[in-house]
Amino acid sequence: MFIVFGDESSDGKQERVFAVAGVIGTREIWDSLEPFWRERTGGVPYHATDCLAGRGAYKGWSEEKISSLHNDLAGLMADFPIVGNAFAIDLASFVEIMPAVEKPEPFLYCFAHMVAGACAIIGGYNTIQKTDEDRQRAKFVFHANNDKYNAGYLYSVLAEMRRWDELMADCEPLVEFAHGNEYVGIQVADLWAYEARNEFDHRLKGVRTESPASKPLSMENGFVRNEYFRSNIVDFKKRMEQVEKGPEYEKAYQEWRLKHRRNDDATARIAFISYWDVKLRKEEGIV
């Protein structure tokens, strides 16, 4: 079985950037990585923000010791055959261009894209297997703090929807939430989310520095960053407006909402518009 561990990262005030990241590996790979990870961390659940800020368990550490731990763990991630998939957005532009946005929506937007990307990777793996016995199902495990954004609800909505149910055919129907002390994979996702967010933040600021930790977490090593700048958000809003203005949209949305007994809220609309957009693009021959 594949296990996809996920976490989110943002700047301290949640004003500039936001990222949701997942790391994918088989249960055997995670079991193999765990003793090496725990040995390097001394058994202390790793949290990148606390470590690099010298807080909590890392209080009083020298900068050299802090950097050494963070960079060593990033290198350890690249040494194992896990795949990273991250989605980061220009949060300031997202809020400006979509002023009616509520606080959970940037997370849900990135979360839906990360889940779709991970499912596509897993589905791609399964399509090339010669027998059904070689196919792998997948389970999603997110950091427990992420459920404050109602991620479990969104995941269950996506799993029930046409087009999404095809995409998620190899995935378990429910997402699990856990803390870093329960799974090393949560700690790995935390580090990957931090690096994906931090590098995107540098790009927005026009800083072209590459940290020692970001080098091993490269596309060549299976770590893919999907970055949504201001122009991408403008395109997304235009596309969303086009979808919502379609004569069939509101009727289909209300029918779906009543069928699945969903409230008319941001979570439901993000889930439905993701499906509806794919449907229209397929009809137009775009996908």
C-alpha cells in the first residue's frame, strides 16, 4: 500500500505564501526510512519551523547544529524512493484578487490540487503494472492540525464525485489525521512543505538563493513543486467565473448538493467547481 503523508506551511502571519505538500511512498519504504530518521532526530518529532527558529526542543542550539540537522534530514529524504508533490500559492494575490475568500479556502484550494496530483501519480504507477496483484492502493494521512480547515470533509466530498471518483479509484475513501510523534512520514511532510513554501517565498521576493536543503529535494529526485503566482490566480478566477456563468452550473450544483446533503459553503463549492471545470475542459477537448 502507498501512504501519502501531508502537511501545510505558511509564513508566520499567513499573509504572503501558503503551501500544501505530500510525500508518497509504500509502507515498506516508510518502514525502512523510520529507523534512520529517528536516529538522526534523536527520537524527537521534527518540526522544521521550530528547529530553524531555535524554539522548543531546539532552544539553545547553535545555527550550525540546527542547519546540520535540517539539511541531513532533507538529504535522507532524497536517499529513499519517495515522491514529493507540493502546491504553493501567492497568498497575498489570492486574497486581493478574490476578496470574498475565507481563511480556510487557500488551504482547501491547495489541498484539492495536492490530492489530485498524488492520485494521478499513484494511478500512473498502477496503470503500468502487469497484474492486479501488483497494483497498490493508497491511504492519505495528514497532520492533525490540518483538520481545522475541514480537510477531512473536503476529501470525503471529492471521493464521492464523478471524475474525482475515477481519479481516486485507488485511494481509501477517508483521510486519516495524526501527529508527528505517531508517524515519521508526518515529519517528512512537514520538512517538505517548509522547503516548498520557503523556496516559493524567495521567488516572490526576487531572491534566487538555493538552500542546502532544497538541493536534494529536486525534481530529479522526485520532488515536484507546483507554484501559483499572481498571473495563475488571475487565470483561475477567470476560469471560475466562466464555469459559474454556465447555464447548467447552478442547477447541477444544487442537485449535487441536495443529493449529497451538503451545505452551500466554500468547501462544497471548491469541490464541485473542481469537478465541473474538469468536465467542461474534457468537453472542450482541453483535457
